[in-house]
Amino acid sequence: MITFFIKEKRIEKNLSPAELSVLSGISKSHISLIEAGKRTPSLDKIHYIARALNCPISELYKFSP
């Protein structure tokens, strides 16, 4: 699920939800809801988050068999 990988990448980059909020332009509460799996981010929000995390969008979509 993309919400898990957003949180995983944020932690890997040593960022707090508040820091990711500032970098992405998405509110801290919305970031928290996304990471908790209570909101599914739209494609534009995924783009902003990936850019803030300095990673390609494909890294946020990891699939395991």
C-alpha cells in the first residue's frame, strides 16, 4: 500500500511528518491521515510527496509477489 511506503521513505530520509508537510505543501494532518491509511492520496499529492522526498513516484509503489 502506498501509504506504508510514504511513511517508510519519510523515516528513511529522517523527516518528521511536519517537515514533510512543509516540503510538500500538504498539511501535517493530511500527511498523518495518509500515513495512517485513512486517506488515499490523489496523484498530484503523490507527486508533491515524491518531490519532497527526492525520489521517483515509482519508489512509493513497491510491489512484492
